Amino acid sequence: MASSKVQDGTGKTMARWVGRHWMWTLALGTAVIYAPLAGRSGDERAKQRKLDVLTEVMGLVQKESVEPPTPKQITHSAIQGMLHTLDPHSNYMDESEFRMMRDEQRGTFFGIGSIIQQQPDGIVVISTVRGGPSEKVGIRPGDYIREIDGKVTEGWTSNQAVQKLRGDKGTVVEVAIQRAGSPDLLRISLTRAEIPSNSVYYSFMLTATTGFINVKDFGETTSEEFEKAVASLKKQGMKELILDLRDNPGGMVDAAVGICRQLLGPDEIIVSQRGRDGVLVSETRTPKGSALDPFPLTVLINRGSASASEIVAGAIQDHDRGLVIGQTSWGKGLVQVVLSIGRVRGLALTTARYYTPSGRCIQRDYQHGLDDYLLPEEGKDAEPKGPEYKTFLGRKVYGGGGITPDYSVDTSKLTNFVATLRFRFSPFFKFAVAEKETHGIKANQVADDALMGRFREWAAAQKVPITDAEWNDAQNQIEMRDQIAFELQNVAYGVEAGRRYICGKDPQVQKALEVFTEAEQLMKKKVLAERAQEGKTIATKL
């Protein structure tokens, strides 16, 4: 076994599996050569006997089971079962999973340049990457991918489609597209090219002076992307920043550190790690010669913010650099070493815990089973129950279960009717595609009465189930109009335009805007306290 050394954070989404929440350090694997059983110590002989039992059981299962698993299935399951007795984040990756992890680290992959989504009626293109293969051959938002290399995609997940669409640079993939208004499938050949997998998903001016940056994960290029985004927003007049880390499951720890170095002051602790028996493994600080960039800052988090996201949010909160808004984060404070196995597979093994600058370990309890860990309580944030710590200015913060926001704000939730429409039938996106073809879409277009009339007619023609009572409900009307306006901007002007629109309806974003004055005063108070502290130090030395 062999590998190169790289530092990483968490994986992609909790929906895939909790094992993807990692704090990664790729390290050298070691091969083990066993001595004959008679020449080993008692512990070694006992270990070998247990391995013999495991081998015998695996053999019996393959030989006698009514539905025998393949060797790959039984090996994978045995390894995962062993690892999950340790903690929820130790995990084994097969070839495809390890390859996707490495692609995510690098921030690029080779594919067709389409953002796809699994919908009830198939795999649909949501948008295309500018200049990518899909855009060049004319693939559009709303196109359904019905076949990939001759294989029908019915019943596929988005992950299955992604694995087939990605491949080596310069290779060709054949797709069959179903497009509204076209009676036959459109068969298209695409040559895979390098596609940037940007971590900075959205970056735009929300108001005349407020920048908005959404970081969806942490990869090799995240710190550089963030730096460029901040510089671009400043040129557009940015005076304060909302950093959106919601639903960001983490990524490379070096990327989280890189962002903290841009936001914090000189010689400030970002994160520390402690291994077995609480031994300090490492402590990471900002450079002594760095300077604080003094724009007011608010950070958005929710239950989907984990690991590397929590490093950033925790460092900003502990140093009083800004205010954290939203809901308590996931609570992932474990560190894994990722060993490459035969260069094509990987093993993530927990070796340490990480701590925020105030000394908090924010790992949530996982001793009561994976179901409890994977399905944490929903609703309003409960009062924090973990140990109490202090920020630089003496504000109370808590460990033992995620980053508790300075202002707890629930996310807006759709009514059951609108949520069912959106996730079971996807009518708002499909209508936006049809509207673009028939009437065109204007920038910042709202769903007025005329457009809603067209939507009702379209929905009836598509047999979307909407009763008169559901249609006339006041809250349903508000939410349907918002969803349609959101999808209109997505389809016509890209996902960033849609996000800019929906921010105006987002209670967490609105709270972040509201508390900027407080965030600015907090930062100024911190700077004054640091100067006073420096003055005392100089006087003592004299």
C-alpha cells in the first residue's frame, strides 16, 4: 500500500452516508508480514485465531447462503461492519468512492459539464457549466438524460448517472436526451473535458454594500476561490460579508485554515488536534505578520454544516470576528487518517479530535446508535447542554454538540402541499422551462397573476394534482409564487440568479443583514482589547 500526504476535512453530503464526514489526512499505508503462528506472541496468536474465524465465516456464507454474496460484497460489508464499531466516521471506500473523493479534493474532474438532479420522472439537467461540453453541443436546462452509453437511466440515482458521465479526459460518452417539444430522443456524443468543481458556489452582491459568498465544500482550490471572490466583491462595493456555510459537510482542513487566515487577525489559533489520551498532535495559527481585514462578517450555519465548516464558524465565533446565525451545526469533531489501499481504494480511520480556539470539542454523542446520530432532533434549537467556554471577549460558547449560533433562526419551511408538489412532481422547474420556451423570462421576474394563470393551465394539462382549496390557500399562493420566480431565474440566468432571489425570502439571511452593526461593534471592541493587551505586554517587558 502507498499514498501521498495530503490534509483533508469532511466528505460531501450526509444524505450519501455519515462516513463521508471526515477530517482527512492521507498517510502512508503499511504492509504487514506475519511470522509463523508458533513463533508469535500470545496476543499475535489470539489475533490470528480471530482472523481465521472471520475467514471461515466468510467462506461458509459464500458456500452455504441461499443467495450468496459476491466476494466484493462480503469483503466490503465485513470491513464496514468492523469500522462502524469504532465511530460513525471511520469508513472504507471502494474504487468509485475513492475516485470521487479525490476528484472532490482536486476541485476538478473530467465530465460533460452539466448539473443534474434526480427527479421522480428521471435524471434532468438543471444547468450547464459555461464553456463546458454540454453547453457547446446545445444541452439545455430541463433536458432529461434517458440513456447513457446505451443504458437506460430509468430508476437511476444522481450518483449512478454521475459515475457514468465522468471518465477520462478526451473520451466520448453517448447520451440520449428527451426534450420538451421533440417527439424523438436526441442522441448526442460528448467528449469529456476538465470541469471545475468550484467550492465557492455563489458569489454576488446581495445589496449595494453586502457581499454574499456560499462555500459548498472545502477542496484544494477553495481558499484561492474565496480570496478571488472577496476581491471581486470589494471592487463591486462590498463593505460587509455574509459567509454561507449551510449544508456544507466539510472537505480539506487546509482549505478551512486558508479561509480563516484571510478572516482572522495575526497569530490567532485556528484549530488544534488531540490524539489518544489527549496528547496534543498539532496547533494551527494565523501568521504573525498577517493583518486583519476589518469588514463586518456574519456566518450562516445549519444542521448540515459539519467538520471543516465548523472549524471556520468556531474560529470566527471564538475570536469574536463575527456573528454566527442559523441553527446548531452537525457536531463533527473527529479527525481521520485516510490510507490509500492499492492506490484505488481508501480507509478513513479516526485518530484524533479537533478543538476550536476556546478549547471546545464539538463532537456530538454517537454512543446511542447510528440512527440517533444520523437523525438528530429537528425543530428549534434546544438550550446547549455541553460544557461552557469563553470567547476572546468573554462571551459564553458551548462544546459537546456542534457550534451553537449567536442567533438561532429557523429556516423557512414550505407548506406540506407546496413541498409535496416540489419534491414529488417538480412542476415549478418544469413550468419555468416551458415558460422560457413560450414567453421568455425577464431578469428578476416575479410570478404575477397572469403568469400564475398560465401555471394553473399548464399544471392542469400535465395532470399535476391541485385542488381549488389548495390553490386558493393564501400561504400556498405565496410559496408557489416564490418557487416559480426562483425557478424562472435558475432556468434563464443560472443558479446564482435563483439564489439571489431566494435570499430575499430567507429569514436567516435577513437576520444576518440585521445584525451587521452588532458584528462591526464586536470586531471593533476586540481590536481595542487586543491593542490594550499588547500595551500591557510591552510595559511588562520594559
